[in-house]
Amino acid sequence: MIVVRELAIAGFLGAFGAALGLEWAARRPGSRIPSLAAICGVAMRYRIGRLPVGRIVMLGFCWWLGWHFLAR
């Protein structure tokens, strides 16, 4: 049971490290990789008619993160 927990923690740390590395690469001068802020900006502008679908999805994602990682 301890090994599974340690593998899960290592996986999350690896994913977090990869995300930081990608963000660092995106913020270098002349980089063609979009930053996380640019990706979120495009997602927030997505609309279907008058319905701001991107904002609703981002709100749902933040709720999901809080529910799974912050609620105990």
C-alpha cells in the first residue's frame, strides 16, 4: 500500500515538474510554445452563441480540483 502511495506522489510531482518545465520553455524569448496564461485566455474566450462555454468549463475544472484535492 505504501508503494502505491509513493508512486502516486512521484507521478504527481513528475507531472508538476513537467508543467513547470513547459511553462519555463514557453516564457523564453522567441519561444513558439504558448504559455499557460495564453492557453487559458483562448479557452476563456470560447463561446457558443451567447453562452460563455469556456468560462463554464474553467469554473467546473476549478471546482473539480478543489473538490478532489482540497476537500477532506
